[in-house]
Amino acid sequence: MNKIYKITTLILLAAWSLLVIRTFLVSPSEKVVPTLQLNGENAIPSEETPEKVEEDDSKVYAMLVERLKSPFDISRYQGLLDRNIFVKPEKIIPIFTPENLKLVSVELVNLPFIYTGYIQTQDGGLIGQINWGPKTHFVIKGEKFKDYKVIEVQKNRLIAEGKEGKLILEFKKPAKGKEFLAKLYNEMDDKVYEVRKGDDLNSYKILDITLDSVIIWAQNKEWVIKKGR
């Protein structure tokens, strides 16, 4: 009886050994690779060879590349491809030069005072009221306010005289001097500069201003900036 058990055990051990050896000796190409195929909303397992799976992956990759392909030529993006995104770009400092200036406007400078009112006396005379900033000056003919002497006081205007000559102050209107104020637009920095005669503009000297031009001087050279240039 013991012999029968021994023989049976040896047979089973030999069969198990053969099965293990056969399992490890099978070629990888013969193994079955389980995959999933979508059929509607339900996923069912199927068995495909590695060659089949690799072929399907190649098709999907080619399709994605085709869909993501830009409609524009590669040269459109060459600047971005060549630029090093990890290097901070250098800031370009615009060079100031009169060639880039345009004359926007020329106006007479507003004086800091205005003829705002008058008081009529019993004898028919007039006392003029002049506001100069926060201060108020009451003047009659022959008197002075600041560097100006009153020549005549009328209801609609006041006439004074200063270093620049005779000055007419219209009633309640901004007083205009004889000095010009020019506005220059610089294309390089997109700024508007207000200048007067004698001012310095970025190391350039404002020699003179007329109704339609500004004369600039620097480095033994003269530039005339005219309207509409």
C-alpha cells in the first residue's frame, strides 16, 4: 500500500514539474495580452497580440499629431523657438533726439492773475479787483500790483504795463502774456513735453518759440520743429 502512495506521489510531482517548466519556456510572442475594447457604454475584455496593440497605439498617436498640427508655417513661431525663455530680455532704452519730435501746439502762456471785478465810486471812478493766486488786489489808475502799473480801469477790461510792455486784462478772462508755451510730442517714449524759451529738454536747449515752430540747439547743431512736420 505504501508503494502505491509513493508511486502516485512521484507521478504527481513529475506532472507539476513539467507544467512549471512548460509555463516558463513559452515564448513572449505566444502569450495572450488582455485588452479592453469599448462597445457602446460597456467595456468587454478581448485578447489581442502585442503587434496588434502597438499598431493601434501608432494610429492614435498619428491622429493626435495631425489634429494638433498648426495651420501656420513653422516660420511664424521661429522667433519663439529661438528665444531663450529662461533669460530676462534686455530693456531697450529709447534715445532722445529732435528728429523724433512733433510740434503739437503753441499758445501764449496764461498769467497767474485775472481781472475778476470792480467797484464804482460815488464820483464815477472804478476800483479794479485783481486776483493773484490766493491774494486779492484792489487798484485804481496809477497804482501798482506786483511789477505792473495800472494805466486804466474800465468795466470790461483793465490795462496795465510791465516789463514786457502793455498788458490788457479782459474782464473775467484768463490773462495772456507775451511768452509762448509749446507742446512737443516724442514718438520714442510716447510723451508730450511742455517747453518755454530758455528751457532745457534732455540736454537740448530751447532757443526760441514762434507761433508755428520751435528752435532747438545742442552739440553745435540747430533743429527747427515746425507744425505738420
